[in-house]
Amino acid sequence: MTEISQALPSGSAMPRTKTLSEAVFAWLLIGPAMLFIAVIVAWPLAETIRLSFMDAGLGGEEYVGLANYQELVESRKFHQTIIRTFYWMFLSVALKLVLGLIGATLLNAAVPGRGLFRVLVMPPWIIPMAIGMFGWLWLYNGYFGILSGTLMTLGITDGPFEFLAYKQSAFYSAVVADVWVGTPMVTLFFLAAMQGVSRDLYEAAWVDGAGRWYRFRRITIPQIMPVIVSMSLLSAIFTFNSFEIIWILTEGGPRGATTTLIVDTYKTAISNFKFGEGSARAVIIVILLGIFALLYLNVLKFVNRKYGTK
Amino acid sequence: MATLELMSISKSFGSAKVLHDISLAIRDKEFVVFVGPSGCGKSTLLRIIAGLEEATSGQIMIGGEDVSTAHPVDRGISMVFQSYALYPHLSVYENIAFPLRVQKMEKAELDTRVQQAASILQLTDKLQLKPGQLSGGQRQRVAIGRSIVRNPKVFLFDEPLSNLDAALRGDMRVELSQLHRSLDATMVYVTHDQVEAMTMADRIVVLNGGHVEQFGTPMELYHHPRTKFVASFIGQPNMNLIPATVSAADATGVKVTLTGGHEMVLPVEGGRVAKGDKVEVGIRPEHVQIGDGGFPISVNVLERLGGVSITYGTLGDGVRFCASLPGDAAVEEGQPLALTVSPEDCHVFDASGDVLRRMSAPAIAANG
């Protein structure tokens, strides 16, 4: 290096120009993305935070400080909504993971026609959410739905049963519909991960006398564990924020039984025009999900240490 | 430890027949290498022995017991895979212990066996590491460790060195040979590398197109190849095959005219050929010398390796010829060169590729 700089004392202008143009070029490349993020993420976020300190409605805005937050902290109903949301999330994600794991294992098995089965898994994911949910509305309908009809035919109920009309059944019916939508993606990710596991590992274990369950437990699960963990984080966020499913099926009812945080926020801000209170809820969602994601990243680190290759 | 007998093993995948009626008897404590080009069926044969594939027909006996339909674990075999097949999420210790954990072996005994295997393979200070932190050679040793702990009757190796670089391959060859001696075990080893076969095997099975071409000691294969295929597969550089025409033949010898016109009388059993038959004369590159009265070649490429000079040229009407000459041989590219070979060192193959047996060969060929 010394030799070069001695040999080219006046050449320093060249690299300098090059560096400048590289910087300009880099800004040109990331500029559009930055602008995009600023307009659709940063500005709305900032605006939401600002509104959360306001008593804002159709009539105008008035600064109220932390009043919106204070109201939420003191509200028993809001506490119940938080608990319900986490219950909704954990139940739905757990079911999706278990069903996804079972589904992926079956689809990964060497059965004839598995290509067809793999395609058949996709529809819940591909069908537009609203159309799928209207299908579920029919299924859950007490008078025309096949579920109620079947229950009556089997003599389990002696009259029409409206699944979405009662607090308990509406909540679990919504969970079932959410699981129906969310399972295919989980299944396909797990399947892809399983297909990435070397066949030799299974053959080696088979030669050593390991049975099916043992191989699943000691090879498949640890090998796909990082995918299981990251998939459960993704799925948890999707489920936490799942809106259309609940809104189309129950609009958060009956009597708030299916109102999760996201539904509550929508109802407050958009249905009741309380933009300030709605924004405070939205900010709380961001904080809760942020904490949750941080916890999860630590779990992921731990998993990678335990099941990773190093 | 045990004998391994294959009786009329055949294997088809759909309509493609990959193994044709293979019968072999492998002795107790013998190191046998299956060698052959890609697609010759050597790995399939090994997988059939392991129980990973089912033979279409035939029988497998290990230690005198018919294991043709037995589960791999009941055959008393263990296998080392080309990819090592180590469990990346488990430590070296757990990898080696895996087969014993499957057997639900008692903890103390398991630990003793793992430590023992680790000390044989010099892995004692690596037991807590994961496979990803090891070098290729160390990974290979872990894979071998996993096969040792089960005390199998027969060890099976599927191209275990092919992922290693050349220098490490040489070291591992020596280690495997030592391991064979110290374990005193029956081993079956698959490779496409004839050097591995020659250096490690007690006996070699040369496979070609799903058939056994020859089964014998390395020196037997080298000095008495039964077919043209074996002759050209064993030996480095490959044997030269020169088209020739028989001008006279009897039980004690054959007189041939090589392409290019040079005449030779070769001491082989010539009963099977007659005047006018087309044959091929096999001459190993290391058996030729520079000298007058031989056949001329024109030198195209010269590779000076120090100890030897590998000389590539053409003979007569364009037949390629390779000679392994002394390192300081007076040879130049583009120059003609006269080579001689002792008739006793020549092999003769008839039109179907079968050898006419040589009347004399070094004694080492007979007793391996």
C-alpha cells in the first residue's frame, strides 16, 4: 500500500470521486424503499402515537395527555380483552403447529399420490379470506349449516344449534376457522424443512435400529426445530393481528366473546370514531407484540444453540 | 466377527436390472473392496447387504445365518455413509452413542463403549463438539466411531473417503487399514478409486454393469486380470491396449503383429485363437523401457513427475500409448521414441475381451 501511495502521489483524487459516487448510488438504490417506508409505516406510526394523546373524533382534536392510556389501564373490560387475545393466540397457534406437524409428516411419507395431497392442502390458504369465512358462516349456521344438521341427525342436539350465537361456542368456532386458514402455511413450511433433512440421517438411524417414532423425535424434530420456532413466531403475530376472520364471523360478538385487541381497536377507532382511544389501543398492541417478539428472539437464540450445528 | 456369503443376488429397479446373479464368499476378518465405475451396482450391493435395499432374488448369509429378510439391526452390520450421516444437532459423544441409546443401553456401559471408541479414533478431546466444528477427517472418524460401538459382525463402508481431499484420503487409508487390523473385523468397502482398492483390500471385487468381473487379491488382479475391463481398471496409469492380429498360435504362445507392424511372440495360452484373429495386446506403462528393436511411438505430451516421466504418445496409425519411464529419461515432446517390453509382461485379450492366460507371472500374484 505504501509503495502505491508513494508511486501515485497525485492519484488520490480518483478514489475520492469514486467513493462519493458510490455513496450517491447507494442512496439512489435505497431511496425509494426509504420513501415507501416513511409514507406507509413511519408517518402512520408517528400519527398514531400523536393521536393516542388526543381526544380525537370527527369533530376535531384536543390534547388530553395520558388520559386515553389511563382509561385503558383502569378498564376491566380491556384487561379481559388482553387475556382473551393471548388465549386466542396461544390456542390457535398451538393447534396450527400440532396439525401442521402431523400434516407435514403425512405429506412427507412415501405414499402414492402424495403430490395430489400436497396440492389439496393449499385451498384454505389460497381462497380469499372473506370467501372462506362466508363458507364457515354457512357451516356454523343453525338452520342451514351442515354441522348443526349433523348434530341433530345424530341426536346430540334436539334442535338447531347456532354456533356463533353463544359466547363459548362462538369463540372456539372462530378459533377453528382461524386454524383452518393458518394451518396450510405452517404445514408447507414444515414440509419444506422436513424435505431438507438428509435421507442418510434416517438410513443411518434405521441401520442402528431406531424405530419410526424414535427417528421422528431424535432426528426430524431437532432438525426442523429452528423452522418450528420461527414459524410459531410468525404464526403468533398473524394470529394476534387476525382481524377479517373474527370480523366476518362475529364482529367480535356475542357480547364481546370474540373481541380481541385488534377487533377492539377497530371498533373503537373506526366504528365509534374515537380516534384517540383507538390509537392508544394500537400503541399498546405494538408494545405488547414488541415485547413478545423480543422474548421470542431469545428463545430462537437458545434453540439455535441447542439444535444448531455449532 | 463373521463370514459373509452372497448367493445369487439379483436386483432390479422396475425394468432396469442393476445386479446380475452375484455370488461371493467373504471370509472372516477379511477386508474386501467392491470397486467399479459409477453405476456398476457396487453401492446397491452394499445397501442390499446392509438391508437398506431388498434384493429381487438371492440370499445373504452372515456368520452362517440367513439374514436375507432380517432388519438391518438384526444382521449384525454397521454402516459408514459417504456423507458421514452425522446428526448435526448432536455432540460427537451423542453421535457415537446414538446406536447404544437406541438399544437403551445402561449408562455406565454406554459411557465405557463411547470412551473406548473415542480413544481408538483419537476423538477423546472432541467429544463435546458438534460435527459442524470438526474437519472432514474428524467427521469421518466420528462416523466410524458410531459403527464401532455396536461391535458389529461386519462393517460396511460406502465410499467413505470420497469427500476428503487427496492428502487426507491418503492418511485415512492408512488409518482404516490399521483400524481393520486392530478390530480384527470383517469389512466390506465400496469405492470407485482403484488406488483405495489396491492399497487396503485383502481381496477386491471388480464390478462392471452389475456383473462381477473378477474377485481376487490386488496382485492377482494386477498380474492376472481375467478381462480387458479389469486390466484397464486396475493399475495407474491405465494399461495400454494395442490392436493386433494373430499370425500363429499354439498352446504355449501366440505370435502377433501389432498395429504399426511390430511383431511379437507372447507366452500365453493360445489355444483359443487362430491365425488371422483380431486380439488386443495389453502393456502396462510401467513395463516398457527405452531401447532399440522395439516398437516406435511419437511423443505428444510428457509429464515429468520427478521420479517418473509419464510419456503419452501414439503408435502406428494413431493408437494412444502411455509409458512410465524413469524420471530423467531422455525423452522430448514431438520426438519419436523406440520402446521395448518383455514378452512375459504382455497380456493378450481375445475379441470378447477375455484374457489368454499368461504362462508366467511373478510369484506374488499367486499368494497375494
